[in-house]
Amino acid sequence: MGRDRKSYKCSLIFNKIMNKRIFSVYVNLQDRELNLPSYLDNSKFIISICPSSIRDGTFSNKGIEEVKKLLEKGCLLGQRGYIGRCRYPHKDGIDPWHENFCLYNPPISLESQLELMTKSKEILKKTFGIEPIVYAPINHLYDENTLSAVQTLKYNFMMDQNNFGINPYKQNGVIIIPESKIGDKETSKSLGIYSHVDMLRKRKVSDFVKRIKLILPSEFKPENVPEHILTMNEIQKRIKKHERDLKSLKRKHNIK
């Protein structure tokens, strides 16, 4: 265990020095196209889309053609859930933007998750001519059933939230890529980073991306991450979710 911990810390330092990052661009449900900034012209990254935006016609034909050109250049196609929000009602004001796992309701069965994810995969394959190899749970919330579904449907990678500078690792046969949103305090020590399309032209995002070298997940070998670190990461992710929901409820009911 001591050797694993030492090796893990050394790899964090090494990757920070090399300044290589795995970059995900997330298409939001309201986005109609990409219109990416020029600093991404020669870069390879993950482009993740919620299939319901294609199913419902929100994502335009122009947006679809933009994604096709990215895939031709070697970018990776990611599947961002299916409908983008929880199947359970959240009329109390709690954030509904999760799909594979809800903190306040019963788990979603493996069969149900497989059904939704399969439908999603088929939409993306029909639209872009290739299957997505990255699965990105909405708001990074998922459970063991999600992991099993990802493994069954043969995605190569799955994204997670990075709260402790965790490098990519393998779990249940799936390579997990922990990532932090550009601008968050965890960004500087996270190999995986992400931004939503509408934030790409913001100064904090463009300046950060221009300073780094973007790599694809296949260019990085998964590491052995101590189990207690993964447990801490999951706990912190849920704490952040509870904190967001608490703030939302306070605003809704005007509670100081």
C-alpha cells in the first residue's frame, strides 16, 4: 500500500509538470451548434452530446456537421446520458440534472439503465455513423448499475468528477477518467478537464487550454488508485450535490 501511494503521488507530480490534459467539451441541452473557437482547430478532445437534443431537434444540422468534422479529425464521441435529467420528479426545487443515480430516490435498475443507454447509443450511431466510446453520466452521478451497463455496452471510458487529483484508473473493466471543470480549484491537479460549449470563449477557459497539450485518453495508461481515495472522492461528490440542493431550496423558500 505504501509503495502504491508513493507511486500515485509521483505520477500526479509528473503529469502536472508535463501539463498534458484530457479535455472534454460538453454540449448542453439548449445548444444548437458548436461554433468552436480557433484555438481548438488542431486539437483532439472528447465531444460529448446528450442524445435527446438530437432526438428533439434542438441540436441543429449545422451542429451535427460540426461534430462530424471533429470526429473525422480524430476527436472522440461521448454520450452524455440520454434525456439529461432525473426520471423522478423534483418539484421541491432540488437540482434534477442527473440521470443514472439520484441521491433521494430508489436506485435505477440495471435493466432500465441498459435500456436508456442503448437507445441513446443508437441515436448517436445513426446520426454520426459511429458508436460513442465515452460515457459521461449527467453531473457525474452514477452507481454500480451504471458501471455494469457501461461494461456491457462496451464503452471504453467513463467520466467522473475529480475532487482529489485522481488520474485515470480501471474499475470493473472500465477506464474511469476523473475530470474537473476549468476554473474550479481542482483544475490545476486534474489530468481530466472539461468545459461546456458556451464557456469556451471565456477568458479563464481559453487562457487555460492554450497553455496545455491536449491528449486523448488512449495516450494515458490507467493507474492503481488507493481505494480510500476513490471513497473520499465519491463522498465529496455527494456532499457537493447536497450543498447545491440546499442552496437551491433556501433560494426558493427565501431562507437565509
